[in-house]
Amino acid sequence: MTDVSVRPMIEEDIPFIAEWMLEIALWQRYGMTWEQIDGELHAAMHQGDLLLVADADEPAAGMAWCMMSGMFGSQPYLKRLGVNPAFSGRKIGQLLLQRVEREACDLGKRTLFLLVSDFNLDAQRFYRSHGYQPLGVLPGFAIESVSELIFRKDLTSLAY
């Protein structure tokens, strides 16, 4: 197993990310397409959102996208966090999440928000194990048949 490094995303990472995202049932359920992934990530780059990738045995084995003022126009919103299934179990998601939290703390942000699908029990366990607490439910927010759970973490006690 090689080391994993986290760095800012560059345009050349986007095809790698789109390729593995399209293999994941979660993103398929949300109807993600190559064009949508490509367009959203390029737009996020131009908006100045925090975009990170984790390199392992290949580039962009994981990615995180955080809008630093995305929740209520003031607090960070973690829009996407994903790992190439071929690299599952290597703590890539944890490394990316910790880096997002550290970046938010460095900007003086107090809270980090995210949404998790009601059916995505693995993600719910992952975020709970990293100190995130559920706040509420948004029924039919992205897909009519799916509720999104709002999760929040207080960042003020973190020592990065």
C-alpha cells in the first residue's frame, strides 16, 4: 500500500474523478452524467470552491468539494465527498474530510454542514463516527423518493 496525499484539484483530475464516480451506485441513483460532473467541477473551480483530491496508487483516487459559504451564505457546506471504490478501506475519505475541516477552521469557520441520503447508511455511520450530528430531514430534496439528512459538526473545538 502506498501513501495517500491530499492536494488541490486541478482540471486534469476531473476525467479520473468522473470515471470512477459513474461506477458508484449512489451517483447513478442521482442520475449523474459525465457532462454534469465535468461541468459542476469546472464551475466550482472558477467559483473558488475548495476542491481537493487524494492521490494513492493513481491520481484522484478520492475527492472532496466544499463550498465555504454554501450553507446559509456563511458556513461551509460539504457538497461531495467520494472515493474510488478500488481504494475503499484506505482511509481516503477520512483524510479528505479532515483536510476540509482544517481548511474551514483556518478560515475561521465555526460549523461544517453536509447532506446524506436516507438510504446511505454507510455514509451516515462514517459522518457520525467523525463527530457529525443529524439536525433534520429534507424530504424529496434532490430526488422525490429520497430524503436528505442534514448533518452538522461544530469545528470550534478542533485543534488543527
